[in-house]
Amino acid sequence: MKRPQAQVAVLQAADAQEDRRIDDVASEADLQPQAATRAAFELEADGLVAVSEETVANYELTEEGDRYVRESLPEQDLYAAAMDAGAADGPVQMGQVIGVSGLEGGAVDIALSNYARKGYGEIDSGEITADPGVSPGQDPEMLALEAVADDRVDDADNDALDQLERRGLVEVHEETIRSVVLTDDGVTALMEGVEVAETVDQLTPELLTSGEWDEVEFTEYNVEADAEDTPHGKEHILRQTANRVKDTLVGMGFQEMEGPHVDAQFWINDCLFMPQDHPARTHWDQFALEQPDEIGDLPEELVDRVRSAHKEGVGPDGEGYHSPWEEDVARGLDLRGHTTSLSMRYLSGQEVGELEPPERYFSVEKVYRNDTLDPTHLLEFFQIEGWVMAEDLSVRDLMGTFTEFYEQFGITDLEFKPHYNPYTEPSFELFGTHPETGDIVEVGNSGIFRDEVLEPLGVDCDVMAWGLSLERLLMLIYGFEDIRDVHGTLCDLELLRETEVMH
Ligand code: PHE
């Protein structure tokens, strides 16, 4: 039998009794691993070898993990210091223990959270105790870290390995290992004798002019071989999804709103009937601008109507807040905490003039909040804002709009919960189910604007409105669990590269 050179080499290097790794076969046969793999698949297609695959996890220490394995884990340092300070006998001041532990900066938090988690002792109101029964020398995470460092991962405890990965002390890379074994037909072929067939993989002008093309044997195409992977730039999935959202809303008859990221509190809060002493209006929640700290002009008549709504309410039975309302506060500049500021600008006629119902507007824009960073919260995120102005709207219209919108993204299990906003009545929050964890995730907030909002704006029909989170929508579509996987310096490049584009 005649076979291309790489196939002959693989056949000869393969064994009939045991699987051999293609990489080993390749180095023995002096072939590139890809060429050996291709040859193995070609031989498999003809029944001469069988190819098997296995995925193995390779563990590698991160820089931080490497440092700890050479020194010690921060919680071990803390335990040693606590024991020295007598924390086995009773609570000791934390400051004192940290001082002698030599821990500094971020290492202190790392030490404290792991100390408590591992039951080394207790930490309560600034005091620390140590459990004398613990032996940190046998810390399973340290043992696992050492096993990774010494290349004997099989000795490591699996839970400890998972924990190390979560702590960012080891990284796991999955690798596919392929092996070949000769089949009976392969053995027979070898016994009958296999010769190298010279094959040509490119048709050249020389072959054509010389007429040699008629005599040579051409290499066959293997259309199933893995193509080389070239990482290239592509649109970020957040941007892709933002564009899909825009297309979807345009398809549902909405027009897009635009407006400033930094805006007067007037548009962000006051038009929304948020009292000036509302807790959400403090620096705890909002980012205020230092320079400039005020906007020059606000529409005077609207300011008067908004002031009156705050002080006396609207309509014959109106009740305002009866609390102070200062135009200076309304002129203060903030990074917008929601894009409902844009809805106010548009509904007031300030942007595109007076609007006649029915009207539908949306935006997919960034908002800024002084939140604490965690897997579901960022200091800035994209909000999908929208509103519909029409006669006689009800909660059913709002629910129907959401059902239709989220269906376009394959989300059909929305849940609704009554809620409170100072500017809408009724209001409700929306929830979806995380496809991986099964957790219920809040995805947005909505409602029907109150008269106290609409009347000063000069709107005399109903307006239903919402603010949805683009990042949470992305979580439900793609199933990742930490918002920081797609945003910021810690983002998961592999996820961003490999996530399929959806249309
Ligand atoms: N502004 C609200 C938020 O940021 C969303 C919302 C908009 C709710 C309009 C009701 C009406 O959560």
C-alpha cells in the first residue's frame, strides 16, 4: 500500500496494544504535531488507526500563588501572630495582631476573610480569637498549592484546588490530548508493507507546463481537520448586544434618545418627583461634579411647575412633600445615576418639541452609581431606558412590552414583583433566571409615571417607562456569573473571544 509520508510515519510509530499520544508519535517520527494529527485522522478515516481524545486540566501557579507557596498564606501569618498574642486564651485587639503579623494593604483583607472561612478563629468587633486546635501547617490549600508547585497535582485535594482557582492563586488551562492505536486493519497493512507515496500538495505553473501534473499524486483535502485558530479583534459582546437591543427596539417602533452623561439634578431627580432630601440624592449614591458644579440655565416655567409639584403636589387633592425645594440644588451637576434624565428631557419638549401620543422612545446608554463593586454591581453600567406615551396604558401593556422584548433574546421566564419608585405608580421590578446557577436575577425596574411627574412636564396622557440593565441581560443570554468578566481590567478574554455572535 502507498501512503503519504506523514501517514506512513504515524502508522509505524503507532502501537497495536496501547494508546500512544500523538505528540509523542510526532516527535518520534520527526513531524509537526499538527501534521501528525492530520495524518492520524486520515488513517482513522480509512480504518487503519483509532484516535481517542481526552481533556486534561493543567494547573499553573499565578504570581500571587507562587509568592505564597514560597512564603506562607496571609491567613497563616495572621494565625501565627494571633497565637503569639495569646488569642488562643481570649479575644485580642485586631490592630495589635495585624501589626505584628507583618501583613499590609490588601493582604490584610485576604487574611481576615480566609481566617474566618477556615475556622482558624473568630473575628468580631475589632477583636480576634485563635482556635488552638487548628494546625495551619496542614492547611489543605497550602498543601494543594505545594502539590501544584511540585507538579504532582494528583495529590491535591479537589475542593482545595477549586478554592485556589477562586482565590486566583492557580490558573487552569484545559488541553485536549489525542492518542492513536493501530486497528487490526492497520496491523495487517503494516505486515503487508506500506510505502511512501510522493504526494504534491500544490498545483504549480511548472507542473502544468511540464505536463507532470498528470502523473503525480495529489494530497487529499481533510475537510474535518481543525483549522488554525487566529485570535483577532471583534466587536465586544456588550457592544454587540447593545446594538441588538437597539435594533429590537427600533423594530418595535421606538426612536432613540440622546443626552448628556453629566446633567443637572433637575433632570435626574427633581423632574422625577424625588424629594431633595431623598437618600438616593446624596453622595452615597451619586457622583457629583466638582468643576463646574452647576448648570447655568434651566427652563424657568418648568422649574416653577416642578417646584410647585414638590411643595403642593398636583391636582385638587394634591399633596406635595412640604419640604424645602431649592433651585440651587436642582442646578447641581451629577453624573447621571439613570437615563431617566433623558426621558424627562424628551417628555418635557426640551429636546424634540411637544410630543403627541402615541410616542415611543429609548436609549441604551451608560449610567453611574456609587455602588460597591461585586459580581452583579459596577460603578457604571448600561441602562436600557424606554417609555411609551399613549392614552389609557395599564400594567398589562408594560408586561406585554417586556415579554415581547425579552423574547427576542430567548428569555421567556420573566417574573414581576411590585416595587416602589417616587416617580411611578404602580411600579414593578423584573426578574429572570440565570441559565447556569438557576438564581433569580433582577433585570430592571419600571412603572407608570405619576401625575406629579407628568403634569409639570405638560403631558396629559399616560406614560409607562422602564430602566433595564444591559449587563444583566447579557448574563441571562450568555450565562456568565460575574459582571467583571465582561467589563474592566479583570475581564475574561477567553470568554470575550469565544462567545458566539448571535443574530
Ligand atoms: N430609573 C429607574 C432605575 O434606574 C428605572 C425606571 C425608569 C423605573 C422609568 C421606572 C420608570 O432603576
